[in-house]
Amino acid sequence: MSSNKDINDITDGLENITNIQETQPQKIIIFCISGDTFSSRFLLHWSELLLQCIINNYRPILCQEHDNNLFISRNKCLGANILEDNKEQLPFQGNIKYDYLVWINPKVTYTFNDLKKLLDSQYEVTSGVYIYNGANNTTNVVQKFDYEFYKKNGTFNFENYDNLINLDRIDNRYFEADFVDIGLLCMKYGVAEKIKYPWFDYCNDEPVNLFTDSYSYCKKLKAQNIKIMVDTNIKLQHF
């Protein structure tokens, strides 16, 4: 239950919205969420996120899709016309002008402060760090992909969270990665538009079969010389 202080904070924030919007142009965030089942934990975080976006002069737009084929689900989240093999089609068919595109995995916890760090990043693509396995602090980040490791272990060589401090980081914070699992990732406008359709599909030109939507998309970003930066100041949890 919200305390009186929380309610007063919300009221004060809403009263300031008009003043903020009169002095600053509203920025548009498209949130892409794939799936059809959402936990109460996710709904609480999502509700708070929407409120804080409005208070802070961001216009949130939700694109939520589900398909048993994850590649199709991801492409539909970007407004694909999957009935046409039109490789020139743009995300949302080029009909939506936005400032940021944010992918959210409904199994990852987050706050508006985490989102704000992504939005404030100077880089075109920025990912947060979240922990898959609390027992060994396995993250969603692969700094340098190791094919031999994958062939031997059948999994990616994800970084351990405790080892991130040993990496060379910009401003003691950011580093570039070969691959991130897309769970909380922000792209500035124009990045997604550089990728040819189908934006998400499997890789068939690797020494090993990698049937993962996130890896193939990260590879396409890097082929466009777009750096995938990781903000180690954003630590989240995957449930």
C-alpha cells in the first residue's frame, strides 16, 4: 500500500507535468516487449515505469507481441509485415517518429532510474547488466565471443559479474560487448532502421549453429559498425 508521502510525491509530480512540457519537448520511447504471460512483479515495475515516464516528460508507447516462434515475435514487435518478404521495410513501416527504442524482458527487474541511465547514454546502443544465475553471478553479457567455448559447453561464455571490474571500462562504467542477451536494451532512433529485414533471424553462416534471436541481432548491429555498449552501473536481476 502506498504511503501518504508516496501519494504526495505523485501528486506533486503530476502538477509539474504541464510546466515541464511547456519548456521541454516531449520525447517518445517505444517499449518492445515479447511474450503473453506477465507476473505481478513485472506489472508493478511496469506501472511505476509508465508513471515516471509521464512525470518526466517522456511519452511511452507499448509494442507487445507474442508468437511461438521468437524470431517472428521479435519482428512483429518492430511492426513487421511478416506476410511480405520485403527486405526494404522499416521498423513500424517508417510511420512512427520516436527518440528511443527500448527492449524489455518481462522476467528482468528494473526501475525508472535504470531506464534513465540508458536514455542518458551517449552511445547508440546501450544495455544494462542483469544476473541470470545468482549462484555464480552469470550475466547476460559476452565481451568476446568464444566459439570453442560454445562448442565444448553448449552455451555462451557469459561474463561473471564479479569479473566486470577487471575489464577496461570507459569512465569506469562502459565497455563494448560482442553480444548481450536483449533484456533491457536501449537504441537511439535510426539504429534499428539500419538493419535489413528480417531484423531478427537465425545465423546460418557461423562455425556452429546459433539459434538465438539476440545473438543474430547483435551480429547485424556490429556489421553496421554500431557498438553495443554495456553500462555496468545498471545491475538487474533475471527471474
